[in-house]
Amino acid sequence: MYIAIKLLTGLCAFAFCFAAAELKITSPKDETVVHPGDTVEVVVSAPANEFSVIGISAYSPIPGSDNRTSPPYRFTVHVPRNITPGLYMLTAVGATTKGDGGSEDRVRIDVEEPDDPVRIWVDAQDEPLELKLGGGTGVTVMGTFPDGHGRFLYKSKRTKYRSADLHVVTVTDDGFVKAVGEGSTELRISIGDKKIVLRVVVTKPVEK
């Protein structure tokens, strides 16, 4: 969930965020790649004298920023070292000087490890993956990196999923597997040059 911004809590109600004065995040661009432990500078453009306070909130576990009451609206966001790779939302929120509304803008940062994993695997409980027709589940992909640390990688944009038979299962970009037909097939998972194959079996639900 979003981390509340100090001083802005309660100010940006549903109707509040659609006033005429608008702010915009000009940096970073959407889906900019950053690494665990990085510091990200967020730059917000806003009309002069239109906002009394602007701040940045972030999706957990990334902490939000301090607020600014005057330009330049530049903020520092710290990416934790132990974060799970994937997309994380940053939201700029501003309260107008007139007190009659506010504005917000969002970008996503793509947090990825700087190195390729030396090994990838799936949770042993997922192998083989047994599904009932019409059901679905996520796949827990993990990896080990050159310095020995491990990470969950199922949310990483670098993790690619492919079903060998779309008549049996489909799979989304973030690894959610949907059972669409009876039978067995393979789910092929890759990150860089590392590849694994997960067997998937789909059966009909037991009739009561």
C-alpha cells in the first residue's frame, strides 16, 4: 500500500486531486531501470505559486520523501537493498495554495538486480504445477546472484514466461498461470541465458 506523506495526509481526497493547477513528474521517465540500493532523484514541474506543498509517496517498501513548500521541487527516494525486483509506483502529490484542490502524477520505476542470476528455480511446492480447469495461480521464481544473495524474481520484468500449449494454460507477463483446458504442458521460464521448465497438469474439478 502507499506510504502516507507527512503533512499531506488527508489533503488529497478523491475530489481533491482534480483541480485546474497540475503538477508533473519530469524525471525519472516511466519504467526507468534502477538497482537495489540506488538513490533516485524525482523532479516535479509545477506552476509558480500554485502549490503550498508537494511531496512524493512510494509503494512499500520504498519510503516516501520529505515535502517541499517551494521550488525547486526535487526529491530523493532511496531504494532498499533487499527489495524484490519489479515495478514500483512513485506518486507526486501537491496541495494548492488556494486550498481548493490538488494534483498528482505517477511514474513507475523498474527495480532490477545489476547482474544476471547464476541460477534460477521455482518453489518445490510448485513442481509439478497441478491446476483445476478454470483455476489459476502465480509461480514463485527465485534466483541466486554472483555474490551469493538470493531474490524472488517472479515480479521482475526480466523474467519471461511462455506456455508451450496455450490450449492448456495461459500465462501473464508477471507469471500468473490460468488453466484453460485439460491436459499437460510445459511452462518455460527464462531470465537472460538461464532457463527452467515447469511441468503443468490441468484436470477437471471433482463434481460433488
